[in-house]
Amino acid sequence: MSAAVSTQLLDVISGAILLTAVLTLWRRDLAAIIRLLAIQGVLIAGLALLLGINEHNTELYLAALGVLILKAIVLPTILRRVLADSGEVRETAPLVNVTSSLLAAAGLTLLAYVLSGPLVALAPSAATRALPVGIAVVLLGFFMLVTRRRALSQVIGFLLLDNGITTTAFLATSGVPLVVELGVSLDVLLVVLVLQIVAARMRMAFGSTDLDGLSGLRD
Amino acid sequence: MSAQETVFAVAAAGIQVAVVVMGAPYLTGLMRQVRARMEGRAGAGVGQPVRDLRKLFHKEATRPEGTSVVFVAAPLVMLASAVFLAAVIPFVTTVAAVGGVSDLFAVVAVLLLGTVALALAGLDTGTAFGGIGASREVTIVALVEPTILLAIFALSVRVGSSDLADIVAGTLASPAHVLSPASLLAAVAFAVVIIAEAGRLPVDNPSTHLELTMVHEAMVLEYSGRDLAMVELAASMRLALLLGLGVNLFAPWGVATTLAPLALLLGIVMLIVKVALVGVALAVLEVFMAKLRLFRVPELLAGSLLFALLAVAASYFLA
């Protein structure tokens, strides 16, 4: 693959990752958000594959496969099951309304661009120049974590954060060693499983997964 | 530029105006016809808006008592700004008779001039509907204009010029840029903006007079005869202008970069084909869409503003 084509592919994939992250803030329909998360997983796997082809690195192929299985198949399936159990199809009342979230997302993206400037200057290349995308996804994940009320939305925010960290790792250093990658993936999987159980318990106790219900003490 | 070239360039601008003025009503008719067929109706035919316009131009314009010169001037300003834009935007050829007129900021400002003229006319009538329409239009425009500027600005970054002709010529010279993230994001933002600015579904429904939802229709309620014909012609020209600008910015194939007659002919044909295709696609999409509640419209527009901003950001860090 020629350098120009692979650079363009890299740019398109990075742009699409950022786009899916922004769209998760826009949509209210939780099923659509999970679908976007799955698409983002495929894109991150594609990013790893592209970097692997560029650097002829077998480890990156394995990492791409792992990311694909975990982020595009396993996690969305678990989330879909939680969604089907909970019966809450929409994020009804986020703490910040959607219009303001979108404007905040614009601000966070610019912040990511400013923050990553010095990092990019250390080793300018096609991959590191796309670094703001990874950092922006991290910030958007944080934003989703603090502004959404439903337990499922918060899990999605957490996964967005993790996707951002993975993207940053791939773009900055062509991925962390496979052992670390595996460990992190297992961690994320366990966290989501635990959160699934917690969400189920919350629903039994309060009838919904609105986290504001947790602020009061009960017998 | 030699004298002969200047004459040719002026002639090309004249061709552009002729194509847009003649073609715009047919574009509106085509979109209505597609919509009618999709909904299982026979439709009035592609030529119906032209027949309407011809009828209206022969009728006397009545003006409400108490309206000022603003009401009289608005249709003229709208039509004049649309004709001016048809001449300067690089639709058929990127060679301009007068350099620097097709600057991005000038074009958007002139586009806004028509919108503002109509909104003022709506206020000038002093009726409740005129006021409602004007206030809604201004609410929408406040988010639409920065989005247009940002979306086109994202494209102008890589060319290094805010002249629309340079942007189109730059994209023609390096077609690979069409698939860059900046240009894709800007295309999405621009599509939403076209829909909002031209008053199409889901922002405004051009075929109803329901007071809860109407925007454009509320402002033109008091117009009749020649004035109404001018407003309607200008409105359909604006839709054609925006669609033409959109296709030429994001898919500029066929636009002539010289003033050779054959290239100009190809440019005209390609422009008509591309705009008709996009218009039909827009009409088909509208059939499947419901109108957004007015309070949800700023959300859609804020989304498109974000897309445009991301496009500008991406044009810097995903060069």
C-alpha cells in the first residue's frame, strides 16, 4: 500500500472514530448509541489493522482481532442484553441538554487539539498528527460519564473513554504490548459485567437505573 | 486577462444566470413531482411552478395598507441578491470576469441579505403571522450562517484561499481530497444547512400553511401578484443556488476551468444533471421524514454547527 493511500485511510478512519463519538452524544435512543459504539469498535480494529500492515507487525494483527471481538461484538451484545432487561429505551433527562452537549463537544475537541499540540511536535508523523482524535474521544467519554443519569449511559461513557485510550495508544505508539492490551481488555470486560449486575440490582431496588436515586439513604 | 477573455468570462456569467433563473422553477417542479409520485399522487407536472410564475407575473400586486418601502423593496432585494449570486458562484466555470467577487464571506453575506430582507418585510406587514415567521427565520439563520461559513472555511484551509473559484479549482486538481474527513464532515454540515436555509423538511414544510410550523410561508402571506412571483422565483433560485454550490464544492467534476465553448457546454450539462440528482434525492428523503418540532430545530442546527467546527479542526490535524 502506498504511503499516500494509507495516510488517507488513516485520516478517514480517525475522522470516523471522532464522528461516532460525537454522534453518541447527539442520539437519545440507547439502542442507536450501542450500535454506534459497535461501529466505533470496528473502526478501532481497522485502525490497528492498518497500522499493522504499515509496520508489518504480527502483534498488531492479533490486537486488531482482539479489539474487534471485544469492542465490536462482545461488549455491544452485553449492553444490548442490559437494555432489553431494563426496558429504558431512551436517555430521557441528561443533566446537560443535547444542544449544549453538542456545543460542549465542539469545545472539548478544540481543547484536545490544543492539548496534543506539544505531543505531536515530539514526533510528527501521519499517525501522531491524528492524536487529537484519541484525546477528544477520551474527553467526550468523560463528559458523557458526568452528564448522563442512566446507568447504561454511564457504562457507555466509560466504554467511550476506554475506546479513546485505546485509540490514543494505537496512534501514539502503535499500541501497547499485547500482554498489557489483553489485561486492559479483560479489565474492561469485567467492569462491564459487574456494572450489568449492579444495574440489575438497582432496578430491583429502585425500579429504574436513574443514578440520582442513589443519593438518598434507605433502610 | 485580455479583452476577448473578459468578454467570454462575462458571457459565461450570463449563461450561469440564465441557467439558474430558467432552471430553478423546473427544479422545484421536479422535486414536487418526485414527492407526489412517491406518495402515490399523479402530481401537477414538472412545469407547474413555471406556469404559476407566468400567471402571477401578469397579475397586479396589491400591497397592504400601512406597509412601508421595506415591503416593496424586499422581493427586489431577494431576487437581485439571487441573480448576483448566480453570476458570481463558480457553477459552470471557475474563471471569473471580476476577480475576488466570489469570496466566501461576500457570497454568504449576500445570501443573508435576501433572508434579512424577507424577514424585515414580514415584520413590516405588522401582522401576527409575519412577525412569527420573521422571528422563526432569524432564529434558524443565527445558527445557519456560521455553519455555512465554517463548512466552506474547512475546505478553504487546504487551498489557502477563501475564494470559491479557487476552492472548486483546488478540489478539481486533487480529487483525493474529496474523501478526506474534513470534506466529509463539511459535506454533512452543509447538507443540513441547505435543508434549513432553503426551508425544506424537517426544518420547514414548504407545502403547508399550518400556523404552528410555517416559517417561509408566514412571511410571504401578504404578497400577491408580481411581488409574490418575485419572492417565489427568488426562493426557488436560492434552493438551486445552495444545491449547486454544494455539489460544486464537494463533487466539482465537470466544472470548466477554461473558457473553451465545449468545456462550458459540459459544465452546463454536468451542473444540471448533478443538481437534478441531488434535488431528487432530497425530495425522496423528505417523503420519509416528519417535520421536527420547532424547539428541536436548534438541536439539529447545533449538531451541524458542531460538524462544521469538527471539519475545520480536522482540516488542521488530519491534513
